[in-house]
Amino acid sequence: MRIISTVLALGLFIGLAGCNTMQGAGQDIQSGGEALSNEAARTQRDM
């Protein structure tokens, strides 16, 4: 029973860490998209 509890707890922690990692990746991608969009708007305005 102790092994099952340990495995479940470990799985929970890994799952939570994975969610945080994916959230951070999503925020990085969003920031990159916003920077690209801002640069495109500035280039179009300067033309």
C-alpha cells in the first residue's frame, strides 16, 4: 500500500510540474507573437 501511495504522489507532482512547464511555454510563445505583431505594425506604419 505504501508503494502505491508513493507512486500516486509522485505522479501528481510530475503532472503539476508538467502543467506549469506548458503554461510557461505558452506564455513565451504568446510574447513572441506579440513582439512579431508589434514589429509588423511598426514596419507597415513606417512604409
